[in-house]
Amino acid sequence: MGNCSHMMGSLALGLSCLIIMYGMAVGADQRRLLGETAYDITKYGAKGDGKTDDAMAFRAGCESKTPAKIVVPPGTFMMGEVILSGKCTAPPPLIVDIQGTIMANPDPSSYSNKMWILVEHVDNIKIGGGGTLNAQGAGVWKFAGESNHLPVSFTFQSSSNGDISNLKFVDAMGFHSKLIDSVNIKVSKMTITAPDESPNTDGIHLSNATNVEIIDSVIGTGDDCISIGTGSKNILVKNLKCGPGHGLAVGSLGKRPDEISVGNITFSSCTLTGTTNGARIKSYHKSPVLSATNIVFEDLTMNNVKNPIIIDQHYFSKTQPEQSSVKISDVHFRRIKGTTTSEIPVLLNCSKKEPCSNIELADIDLKPTGEAKSVASACQSAVGIKTSGVLNPPAPKC
Ligand SMILES: *[C@@H]1O[C@H](CO)[C@@H](O)[C@H](O)[C@H]1NC(C)=O
Ligand SMILES: *[C@@H]1O[C@H](CO)[C@@H](O)[C@H](O)[C@H]1NC(C)=O
Ligand SMILES: *[C@@H]1O[C@H](CO)[C@@H](O)[C@H](O)[C@H]1NC(C)=O
């Protein structure tokens, strides 16, 4: 308990501490439902007036001695930091059924770790219910910047066996969601919505995540719909609609010295509409030695996409003279069709130090639209380009 008390300044850490301090069973008012006990937050102190911070009402379910389902019923609730940590005593699976709307405390400085809802050190959690998580980010986007990362709406960290389904995220202050240092996660039927001009509001960001499936979802935001960063492996993204936003990205890679290689990443059956990029791999100059291998982009439809196929190893780092040491290989762009607003919709711009190798272009059909009158492809430092099927534009000469 000693290492708890010094953290009490913040509500969130306060919550995890309170879970330890009040670790006895609470449940007077419980209903049996399909084997687990339902903890309706309105029975455990949530006011649902949209003003009172109702985060503490999650505590009872977390502290349950029997399998628990935390229920956020229809209605509008306001919450500051929420932490569901492995300190929860409820036996797995912990079920969180969000039916209503949760609004975030709009003051970004009230979040001690720049996270709104954090799931941490939890094995086997199911979160769903059809409800909405609205971070009310519009008021703070003007403060976003390289040195000021705004709170992430939902973080799944150091956890395993998560099932996140059927939720709506609206207007995150920073990223909408991050899956970090975690394994075996299924994300499905999500809707993420923020305006085109909202800065740094990535839809789903992965960092050191393994065995992740993201399916049947709709993401429109101001930054990457999906960004797959350092250490991520065995990732499938399927049946996704993306737009507006910056598209589907592996990376950015190589910004920090402690990054880990990525691989086995597939994007399949996705539609991109009005995005700045489609299928993208991006890495920084002056990076650690890393690899990005076995990456598949297939069956993608592009509607008015600026850069439908792009490898950019000069991402935000043109002033750094040293080329990227991220080795990109075995990348497959297959069956990618639709319209593009760029006259160079296929660009393989690789590192002069570590050329891209074994890049497949198969059945690509991109037609110019808007300002673009014709299409061509371009290339730097790529070796072993393999082609098949229709190629419009024709493959680049490297
Ligand atoms: C990556 O995540 C795993 C858990 O899946 C963890 O054990 C490992 O320490 C993490 N690696 C880094 C560098 O954080
Ligand atoms: C990709 O998957 C193959 C086959 O399962 C495995 O051998 C390889 O190590 C994986 N690569 C990465 C980078 O995870
Ligand atoms: C690749 O990017 C560099 C840096 O932005 C640029 O100078 C170069 O012209 C690009 N190459 C191609 C083929 O577009």
C-alpha cells in the first residue's frame, strides 16, 4: 500500500490504489446473468448526469470475487481516467458491456499518463456493447504537437487475450486506441470517427503487439486509420473501411534507437476513400538496424486516394543525411484497384543504404481522377521487383 499512496494525486492511479485498499467484496446489489454477476455502474455510484466523474463506479465489478460483467447502461456518463488493471480480483474473463455513451473529462491535464481508458496486465477481457466513447477532442486539437501528445482514448497494454468489439470511438484528443506490448487480441466491428483535420488522431496504433486481428471496422480520422509500429508481428487487418485519414500504414519505423523489427502483416479486403495514402510503409532516416518483412496488401479498393501504394523511407527526416537502416523485404501489393488523385500513385522510395528487396506488384489498376491526368510509377533503391497481371501504371524502373 505504501507505493500506492504517493500516487494518489491522480484519480486514475487513485482508482487502481483503491482497488487494492478496498479489495473486499462489495456486491450487495448483484444479479446473476449467464454465469457472471452484472455490475450496473448506476448501482455502484455512477450518477449518469454527464457532469459527475463516474469512473469510480467501475470498481465494484473489478473487485468482484466471482466472474463479473461491468455494465454501462444506456445514458450519458462522464469519466476521467479509468484503469482496469490486473489488480482486479474478478476471475477472467472480465466483461465490460458499454451500452451507453461515456464522455471523457475534456481537460487533458487531468490525465496523469495521457491515457483515458487503460487496460493493463489483464488476461482475458471482453469489451463491447455497442456504446460510444467520446473524448471531446475538438477543444484541444489546437494544442497537439510533437512535444505535446494528447491523451489516448483507449490503451490496451501488457495484456493478453483481449476481445474488443462493437464500440464507437469519437473525437479522441490524441490517438483513438493503442495496443501495446500485448498478445492475442481480436478487434472487430469498431467505428472510429474524427474529422479529417484533427491532428494525430490515429485510429488503431500497434506497438510490440503479436497475433492481432482487426476486422469488420470503419475508421475515419485525421491521421493513420491503422499504424503498425515497432515489434509488431502476425497482424491481420481485414474488411476495413478507411477514410478520411492517412490510410493503412506499417510504421513509422526507426525513429527511436530501441525499436524492434516487424513482420507478417497482412491488410486484406479494405476500401480507402479520400485518404492521403493507401498502402504505405514508412521509415525514418538515421534509424537503428531493423527489418520489416513479409508484408501483404491485397484486395484493396482506392477511391480518390492520393498515394495508393507508397514505400517512403525518407519519412519526416530529409534533413538527416544518413539513410534509413530499416531493411524492407518481401512486400506484396496485389489486386489493388480504383482511383487516384496523384500522377505517381505507385512510389517505391527506399533507403540507399538498405534497398528494398523482393517487392511484388500484381494486378494493380489505378485510374487518374481530379487533378491527375495520367498515372506513372517511380522508384529509388528497390531490387527484385516482381510483376504479374495487369499493371496500370506500369511497374517502375529502378
Ligand atoms: C513486448 O511485449 C512482450 C509481451 O507481449 C513483453 O514481454 C516484452 O517485454 C515487450 N518488449 C519490449 C521491448 O517492450
Ligand atoms: C512469420 O511467420 C513465419 C511462419 O509462421 C515465421 O517462421 C516467421 O518467424 C514470422 N516472422 C516474423 C517476423 O514474425
Ligand atoms: C525519394 O525521396 C527523396 C526525399 O524526399 C526525394 O529527394 C527523391 O526525389 C524521392 N525519389 C523518388 C523516386 O520520388
